Amino acid sequence: MEVMRKTEDTCTCKICGFEADSLVAHINEAHEDQGGLEAYFDEFDVRQSEVVHPKLLSGKKAPPAKVAKPAKKAIGPSLNIHGVEVPIQAKANPHVPAVNKSFHFSDHMKDVAQDVLENKKIMLVGHTGCGKSACIEQLAAHTKNGRLRVNLNGQMPISDFVGTWTVKGGDMAWVDGALPKAMREGLWLILDEIDFAEPAILAALNSVLEPNGNLTLKEKSDEIVTPHPNFRLFATGNSIGCMQDYRGLYQGTNIMNEAFLDRWRVYEVKYLPPEIEQEVLRSYLPRLTKAVAFKIVKVANEIRRAFEEEEVGCTFSTRRLIDWSEMMVRHRDPMLAAEATIFAKISKQDAAVIRGVISANMAPNSSIKRGE
């Protein structure tokens, strides 16, 4: 694009430095993806004379259409995620998950929320049970967005993901899979364990991951599915990108190549800081004393460190932590509470290690409030 030489009779675009006596067409065309003229006025708080030079408005040249600072759109109900306002949907949707009032939105959710507004493809990576899927589910729940969640654990056939022909009432009928269903209905699609996905499923995603991407249903006469404006795509994984060093802990995962990862915004999700996890735990179970909550979280973090160092083959999710705590409230004995919530789910070798960690940190009868 030709740039006019700077004179006192030109205006300068604050985004790219383009100069002209009128920036109206330039901003609306060159910066359409950033919101055009309306967003330009809001972001830079400019005067009309900074977009259209006064000489055009004084009659020296044929004046353009009147340029007025656009009125700000009315902002409806929204959820504030660390300063980012995510609109709350007004229309009821049966796929909206339940709100968990005790859930804590970590700092990384600020960028995730902004990416949701900008319709980016978002991938969350981290150890099992650190809350990757939960943070997306709760963002959907609090903003009343419908979500569809599928587990790509290597067992999902491509027909369940894309769709298939079937017989209904004696006639052949097409049934959408998870991907086109979410695209048509404007749902948030969460692809859990994408590093276990079959190659055919990853191939089906490629066209959707492109900017303004569509889905072509080859089995349905090449029908093109255009995504609903509310459609969002998320993925989670345990051994992708910065988590590749832990691939030995997650047997059977596939390596994601850089070309595929470049189509996503990838965020590492970690377990909550101990002080936050203690607050979350006590919000679920007010009968726990602060001292007991501290010890429970301490045990969980010691097991997590042992998992990363491959001393045990299991980790300690926040979900498991809450489950163990609930049984502890019932039995008032951490070791007895761990029988059904921890030990019965893992190998005897791992159970022996965890028994030792619990014994070293917690008395047989921990102090738990009886009332409340």
C-alpha cells in the first residue's frame, strides 16, 4: 500500500503509521480485523480531526461522509476474569455445564478469556487433574455458553467425531458427529487428551483450525459446515510442547508436530498454589480446620513431586484431594479415608509410598470441626 509523504496536511494512523488526508477507508479496510474505525476511536480516544484532516471539512476538497465518533455499544451482563469482560449469553442452552461456586480462576485465565473473545483456538497442557478442562467448563458455565466435551483417548472412531449415515425409520439419515454439531450450534467443543487422538481425527481438524476455517463433510456430498459465531474450540493434553519431558509418565501419547501446534494458543496449566488450593478445599468443606487443610495440600504436593520424579505412577489431582477430604470428614482418620479414595485405585507399590507420606504429615485423628 502506498504511503503518502508526511506533510502538515495529512493524518497519521496510530496503528501502522500510514499517512493520508483521510484515514477512514484505510482503517476500515486495513484494520478490519482489529475492529475498524469504531475500535480505533475507542482505543486511541482520537478527535475527528485526527482521522479526517480539517482541510477536507473546510471545503478545500470534496468532503467525505461525515465522520463521527461512534457511540459505544451497550455492554450487557458479563463475567470479569482478571480484568477481561466475557459476555454472558442471554439465550438458554441445554448444554451449559453446572456452575461450581468454589472454582478458582487462575491468573492464566486472563489470556484464555481474551482469546475466547478473539475466537482463538486454545490448547491447555499440564499434568492430569490440574484443572485444564475444568477451567474451560467453568468459564462456559459462568457465561452460560453450551459446551460439548469429547475424550480423544484413542477409542473414538472418526464417525463419532465427524458424522455418519444411519438408518432411521427405514430411510438413510445423516447424523452429525461432535465436531459439526458444535460448529452448527455454536457450542464450545473441548477435545480432551488430544495427544491420544487418532490421525484421522487430527486430519479432520486441520481445515477447522485455519483462520475462518470450515469443515467439509466428504461423506455427505462435500457439504461445507460454516461455524456459528459462538463456536469455540479447545483442546487439552498431558505431553505436548513444554510437557514433552513427561511423555514417559503418559504412555501411548502421540507427538504433536510444530505445524499442528502453531494453529493453537498453548498455555501450561499448573496445580493451584498451596494457599489457593487450601481456600478452595475449605470452600468445599468448611468443617476442615485451616491446619488440616494445610496438611492435606502438603501431602498432595509431595505426591505430585514424586510423580514428576517418577517415584510413583500416580499423581494427586484437586478432585482426588477433595474426595479424600470428604471421606476424612466422615471418618476423622486420614488413612482410613484414603482406602476408597486413593489406595484402591493405585498399585500396592504406589500405595506404600503414599501411606508413608500421609503418616509423616498427618496424625491418625486430624482436627475437624464437628459443627457448621
